[in-house]
Amino acid sequence: MEKINKGITFFLIIFFILSFLPVKMRAAGGVLSLSPSGGTFYLGSTFDVSIFVDTGGNNVNAFQIDLKFPTDKLQVAEPFIGKSIITVLSVPPSYSNIKGTISLQGGVPHPGIKTSAGLILTITFRAKEPGMASIYFLNSSKVLLDDGLGTNILASTVGATYNLSIPPPEGPLISSPTHPDQTKWYKNSNPTFLWQKEEGVTGFSYILSKDPTTIPDNKSEGKDNSISYEKIADGLWYFHLKAKKGGNWGGISTFLIKIDTAPPADFIPESESPLRTSNHQPIISFFTTDSASGIDHYEVKIINVGKAGKETDVYFFTEETSPYKLPKIELGTYEIIVRAFDRAGNWKDGKIRMSIVSPFISFIKDKGIGIMGVLISWPLVFLILALILGLLGFLIYRRKKEEKETQKKIKDNLDNIKERFSQELFQLDDKIKKDMTKREEIKQDLESLKDVEKGEMPGSKT
């Protein structure tokens, strides 16, 4: 019975504590997700992707949706279709097939909405290029609580990845000796196509198009089972083919080729150190773009340039990533070449020239000290230090001696001045006393004269 009472007490305490917690702390967070989260779709076909929200038991009233998709694989064919729980749009929906972004801001009036699978938006995509394509939510996406504060309760997001593939051939099997792999880029702009010719086929119709859904017309191009093109423009091209047999046209087969004849854009590598530096392992950064196939990788080569631009040492190209810390290089002038390759094998060089110079002073282990490129051995260093210390000691001693002599001279001069001043004071005092005595005598003489004038004998007054 005592155990039961303790259990009830513990439960009541927990319930009491939870009852005072804010609702937003007790409720689960919101979740944004894409549906379907996966699947296989053929090039040229379209498919819908829907955005759903699970409010986690909360009442929410505002959403900010920011999606990212690969522009080389997908494009938005029809945005913002179907129904939506959003009734008020604060920022109109927008998308960019160049940047690969989709944005939407909207909400629901108070008291908001509570749902486990609320449809926010449906977007139609078109498959452009074979491969895996991922769509995901950016960190700026939000699900805001209807609490008057706009509290973001988005706890997680669920993106989607789709497999985009070339439709299976319904007509003759096609191949290309010049562009054999449909997933790779080539810099050859003169493609050749071959296809199988079954018995009884009386003609073929074909077309080379940038549209993966193009259908060849019903006019025969002849019975040959090969065709070559010259100077095809860069980009994705689809060769569509169908055969005529027994008076009827058969299914269509499609073969994709990717052409990129242009090199990457011009660029100049940048150095974190000055172009004239004592750093023997400078760090360089590099970046460029390619409008068609995209950048595949970078390679770096270092050339030690001698006088009059003569190459003395040449390193091989090595594949590197930016930023790149050069291997330790000796003093000298170097030309650093960064070669950018696109996915078709085209390349563009970016160059930078740097000079590795001696620092004003450097310490060389087991050898000595380098000053402006001149090596001074350790014994000589210690001898120079001893001489410098001796000279400093002598200068200090001499300075102190001079200071003492100067102080003595100052003291002597002050004593002489004091003595002279005392003598002059004594003489002045003596003179004053003599003057006072003389004045007294003159005074007495004047009084005697006054007595004579009165007919009195001098000094007769009593």
C-alpha cells in the first residue's frame, strides 16, 4: 500500500510540473516534407511534387517555404498547382530555373491550423538529364506558431531524391561511336549514330532535337542505318528514331548526347601572401565556372622561372582543390599554373607569378643565421654576439663614467657659484655697513653746523 501511495504522489508531482510548462514546450515540432520522396522518371516526362506540413499538434498560422533543386537535371514546368491550406499570401510564389530555387510565404488567419498532413503546394517538374536529382528545403524555411510571437517550430525537413533515366527503346537499338556514353560530356561536335536494321524494314525516320519528347515525322529518310552530323552546337541533344516495317511505323527510340566545346571561363588564381614573399609554402585560391558541362576538377603545376624568363624546373600537373598550399619551394621566381577542366575535357589555364625571397633574418638549424641571404655560421654568430656584448658593456661603462664625471663637474661648479655668491654677499654687507657708518658721521656733522649757526658750541646741548 505504501508503494502505491508513493507512485501516486510521484505521478501527481510530474503532472503538476507539466501543467505549468508552456504549450509550445510540450507539443512536438513541425515537419515539412516532399511527396513522393523518390521514384524513377524518364527524360522529357513531367511529375508532380507536393509539399506537406505536419504541425506536430500545434496551431500554426504562417509558412516560409524555400526549396532548392538541380537546374541541370530538373526544371519547373508548372508551378503552384492544385489546392493549398494557405489562404493568405504575404509574398507571391516565385521560382527560378536558372538558380534552382522555389519560394513561397503565406499563412492562415487566426486561430491557425492544426494538421498532420496539410498540403501547402504542388509543383510540376520536367526531367532534363539522366542521373539522380535531389530536392531539399533550405535552412530559411519556417513554420510559425499562432502564438502572437511568430515562434518558429520547424523541427525537421524531409527532402526527396529521384532517378531520372532515358526511356527504354521502343524502336531500333541506337549507339554512337563518337559519343558512346549517354551520361558523359564530349567536346566532339561531330556526332555519328548507328542503329540496328531488322529484316523487312523499308525505311527510317529520325531527327536530332534539343527536346527529349520530339517525335520524328512519318517521312522516310532512307534505309541507311547510320547518320553523321557536323558542328553541332553545345548542349544536350536527343536523337529520335523510328522504323517502318510492313507499311507501319514502329515505336520511337531516343539516344542522348552531351556536347561542350567551350573551355571554362577566364580566371586568375589569388595568393593569400604578397606576390613577393618570404613564405616558402604560400597558399593560393582559385575558382571559375563553365556554362555547359560544369567544372570537373583543377590541376596545378609550378615552374621555377630563371633569368630572362627561362624555365629551370618544371613540376608535373597534379590534381588539387582550392585553397591549395604549395609544397615547400626554394628561393626564386615561380609561375604557378592552375588548369581548370570541365566535364567534357576542355581546359583553361589561370596563371600567377610569385617570388620567394629571403627574409631579413632567418635561423637555419645546425648551420647558422641567414641575413639577407648571407649565411653566418653558428661559431661566427657567437663570436659576433660576444663582440657586440663586449662593445655594449664597454659603452655602458664609459657612459656611466662620463655621467659620474659630469655630475662631479656640476657639483664643483655649483660649489664655486655658491662660494662666489657668499663672498659677494659678504662684500655687499660690509659695504652697506660702511655706508651706514658714513651716513651717521655726515648726520652728526650736519647737526654740528646747525649748532654753530645758532651761536652754540658744538656738542653743548645736554
